[in-house]
Amino acid sequence: RGSWKAAGGVILNISQCSGCEYFPTALVFVKIIQPGMWWVLGAVVMPLCVLLLPRHWLAVEYVWVLVPYMTYDIYVMYLCHWHKSQEKGILEKKHSLASVWSFLLQERLMVTHHLFILIVGELGDFFVGCIFTAELSTPFVSLGKILMQLKMQDTLLHKVNGILILVTFFVCRILLFPFMYAAYGRQVGIPVYLVPFRIPLHCNIANAALIAPQLYWFRLICRKAARLYGGSPAHRSR
């Protein structure tokens, strides 16, 4: 298992860790700082592109960071899946076709989400900016996982972080889509309810494909929040 190189050239020794317990801690810089950078990029690009700026250099050049990060993140998800399988007694060889296929089947929604973000840039920089601002919730999700690994799920910090997850996820990942349609309608001077009928079909399909997993994940987050704020300590640790 050796050592992993994380963001900024930091070497994190995880040789004494087992299973997936080390992943949230080892990835803290990548999983919190990187989405924060995405949000900043989106916040800069999106308002300018609403004003019909054809391309923004940040959206064009950031692909050199985006592609390695997505590749890295998918690979880490695979390793976590493999370790969990080992702990469950599923003895598949690492990097074998069977283990990769098992990972793709179980994490197909997340992998599809990652790959879709890589191609959404072809829809225009306004969409790029919107999708990147959606990442504001990710640092809080990652922090929540870290707090659970540290057995801090009953602390005030974990409860406050849970509220931030709910708010940022709803605003930046659910309300984002009505906002995009409203922004387009305002830009071309038509009511928002006519926008789906005026834009190309593939744009509606792309938005539907993006919001579907967000609604599913938001449902899971709400269920988790219900356990966190209304359940017993035993339920909170799940």
C-alpha cells in the first residue's frame, strides 16, 4: 500500500492503514481544495459568459487540471471499492478485469457523473461555469466523511457541516438548473417556461442527465440528515 502522493507534492504515509479508512484523510487536500477551486472558477466564468463572452481563458485552460483530477478520483474510488471487496471476502485480484467490472457496475452513477463533466464543456462556457459552481457542496461532503472517520458524528461541528451540505447542495446542484433556464430566457428575452422548447433537444437531455443523479443524492442526504438530527446515536453512525 506504500505511500500516496497527494496535492502539492505532499507525501502521505498510509502503510499502517487498512481498508478504506485512510482515503478520506489522505485525500483531504484534493477532495476539499480542488472543488473549492472549481467553485471559484465557476463564479468567475459564469457571470461573464451570461454577458455573451464567447470563451473564457480559465474555462479553456483549466481542462489541464480537470482531466488529471477526474482520472485520479475515479482510480481512488476503484481502490476503495477493491479494499471494501477484500474486507467482505471477495478475493478479486487488484486491477483485474473482474474487479474493474465490479467497480463500474457498483459505482456506475458516480463514474458517469465524472465522465459527463468532462464533455459538458462542449456545451459552452456558461454551462462550464454553472457546473463548476455546483461543486461548492463537495468540500462539506468530504469534511463530513472525515468527521465520521474520526468518530466525531455527535459533535456540533458535524451537525453544522450537515446543514451546510443540505443548503449548498440544494442551492448549487438543484436550483442551479432552473437558474440556467431563467438566465437563458432573460438573455434572449423569452419567458422561462418557453426556454425548454427554444433550446436544442440535446441541451434538455444533458440537463436531465445531470439533475437526475443530483435529485437521487439529495434524497440520500435528506435521509441522512433526518437520522443525524432526529435519530439515536446508533443511527447517526450509519
